[in-house]
Amino acid sequence: MTDQTANTLDEFRRDALLSHGELWLRYFELGGMSSALEVEAFLYEALEPSPHDRDLIAHALNERFVELGGNHPVPYAEDLRV
């Protein structure tokens, strides 16, 4: 994962009007097993998430965008492979 990808996840979080804690709770509800601190570290690329964890974060964000009347702007790990 590149710096741009990690920054993009946090930018999406801010655009979705979610705090770190709110995003973590949504991630956890989807079956994520990382701590809130680890998820925050994923957003800032202090830790690299597994493709599964990244997809759970993306899914949590995409669900929020749908709630706000938007689309699914956050790409999943498979979409990032070149």
C-alpha cells in the first residue's frame, strides 16, 4: 500500500463525517478484529492492514456514503491491484 492509499482512506473517513471511533465501530460490526488504535494506525500508514482489513474499512466507509445519499467511492483491495 502506498502513502497515497493510506491518506486517501483517512480523507474518505473525514468526507464521511466519521470520527476514528465511529469508523472503528462500523469496521468491528463487519467482523474486523483489529483494535481502534490499529485501525487508526492503518489510516495513517503506521501499520499496513491486511487486504481483508482494508476491505472491511472500505466497506464501512462505503456504507456510510450510501447513508449520506452517495455512491461507493472507496475502492476495495482487489481494485487497487495493478
